[in-house]
Amino acid sequence: MNSAIRFRLSFMMFLNFFVWGGWYVTMGTYLKSIPGITDVQVGIAYGTQSLGAIIAPFIIGLIADRYFAAQKILGVLHLLGAAILYYISTISSFSAFYPALLIYMILFMPTLALVNAVSFKQIDNPEKDFANIRVWGTVGWIVAGLIIAWLAWEQKNTLINTFRLSAIVSLVMGLFSFTLPNTPPPKAGTKTTFREIIGLDAIGLLKDKNFLIFFLASLLICIPLAFYYQETNIYLNEIKVEGAAGKMTYGQMSELLFLFLMPLFFIRLGVKKMLLIGMIAWALRYFLFAYGDTGSGMWMLYAGIILHGICYDFFFVTGQVYTNDVAGEKIRSSAQGMITLATYGVGMLIGFWIAGLVAEKYTVPGGHLWKSIWLVPAFISIVVFLMYAFLFKEVKKKPISEGEAEKGLATSPVT
């Protein structure tokens, strides 16, 4: 792969995740600034991500993989997305906002698989090179947050501009996509079944008690994950943390660091210990949020944000590697699809709904009882940790090599 193609693929990742990070982190704060919008409605709005994740495999499996080149579909989705994001910036009622956002997320979520497909087609050695390209997606998410903090849109109550910024970048991404290397449909002329799309070919893996426990833990840990994405920016702005969106990028910076260190942890700790560390890190993060403040406890807020690298990488990336290992070559893709549908689809949809209900329950005049809110996902994380610790029995196998570890990194879809 020459340097020009590497640059184009890296820029593609940068733009794709900039578009998402440009509005997603602060959407809850924006919605809460609109009179009459409740915390439950905020949860419903964030749930569009999960609905998009559930529908996305059908767009990829039934259309992208069979009829059209990936880069062309990517371009069309982003051009349509740009128009919808701009439209969202012109409306202020939830009744109009929600359906527009749902349509947008149905269009956007397939792009996560499409940018991977374009990359893998051009990369000779995915285990070695993909992580170095995918990392620019995380950089794009970070830069979006830093720009929002620099322009002080949170302090000025002008977060509607985040949708306009993302619309502009989505337009650029849409046009740029048509210049990407050709990625023809890999399954042209073949029949894709419903069973393949939703991962039913891998359903037999659930007969393995260990994999069933892992599957349930993956689904349940997405409930605390949803609290973080949905409530953190609202929380930080409510307690008057200046430039909250920018400070939240420390979590993605931490993720970058741990992505590079993951192969070493795999070799020294193994799958079960890494998954347990990831789960207990979620509990620790929420205890830090519950007892931190903007005075002497500010370090606790920073620590909770920075823990994102361990929370996300140690559980989700490790889980992808474990799934690859258990599934084997024949049903590996189906197994990953099943896990993705269960976590980013069903698990986070439940999580966003619960987070909205909890935040609504602890709403008080002028804000929220944040200690009570954060203790809920903290205890959920502890329950999942204990379930996994006592029920999952790690099978003794040869240590995972650095190459196998990096192969798992290549499937990591979300920052």
C-alpha cells in the first residue's frame, strides 16, 4: 500500500468519525437546553444509534455487499446525511427532531462497516496496518470535541452549531468518498440470507456455557456504557465544567494509548483477566463521577474520563478477539455480527432507555441528583463483574500472540 492510499484511507477515517463526534457527545446537553424536553426523551434520542446499528447490517448485507461499490454507497450516505444534519439544525421541537435523527442514524451507522470494507480492500496486511489507519478515526472524534470546546458552544448555549459543523464535514466526506479506491461489492451475484445478516449462523456458540456468559455480560455491560455516552456531557455542563466536550476527549486519548498497548496486555493477562479489568473499570469510573466535584474532587472527574481507555478497550476490543478465537474461520464474521447486534443494538438500546428513566427519576429543580444517578451504572457494572468472575471458566490455551491481538483491534467499530 503506497503512502497516497494510506493518506486517503486515514483521512476517510478522520472525516467519518469527526462527523459523528461533532454532535453526538453534546446532543444530550443541547436537548436539555430546549424547554420541555425530558431525560426520557434524551434517552430515546440516543437510542436511535442502537436502532441504526440493528438496521445497518441489512443495508450492508442486502445492498452494499451485492450491488454497489462501497465507496459510492459511502458517498451517497454522507451526502444525504449532510442534508439531514443541516435540517436538524433548523428545528427545535422533539416531535420533528426525533424522526429526522432516526433517519440520519439509519444512514450513518452503515458507514462504520463501509469505511472498514474500503480499508481492508486496499491493505495487504490488516493485522499490521489497519490499526494505524483506524486510529485516525479516533483522532477525528478528538478534534471535533476540541473544536467545540475552543468555540465555547457549550458555554454560549449554541450547540445547534454542532449539527451544522457535522453537516459541512459530512458534505466534504460525501464528495471525498467518490475519490476513494474502488471497492466492488464482494458478494455480487450471490444470495445473502436473513440468517447470515443477523448472525444466526453463530447462534450455536451459545451452547458453550463460557461463550453464553460472555454474551450476556457483553449485552449487560452496554447499560453502563449508555449512561456514559448519554449523561456525561450533561453532567459536566450542569456542574459548570468549562469546555466539557474538550475534556471528554481525554477519554479518546486514553483509548489511543491502550489500543497500542493491547497486544502486551493480551500476552501477560489473558482474556478473562482483561475482561474483568474492563468491567470493574466501569464501576470505578462511575464511583469517581458520583463523588467527584469541580473543587478538590476535580481529579476524580478527570480520572473517570481517562478510564475510558480501559473501560472500552479492555472489554469490547478484548471481547472481539475472544469471539474470533471461539468462532473459528467459518462463522467468524457471523459471530462478530451477532455480538455487535447484541451490544450496540439491543444492549445499548436498553441502556439508553434505562439511563433516561434514571435521570428523570433523579431530576430536581435546577438540575439532577448526580450521585444517585451515577451509582446505578456503578452497581450494574459490579453485578456483571461478579457474574462473569464466578461463572466464566477460562480454558487454558496458548498465549495470544501480538498478531492475534492486533487482529482484534481491526474490528473495533466505535470510540
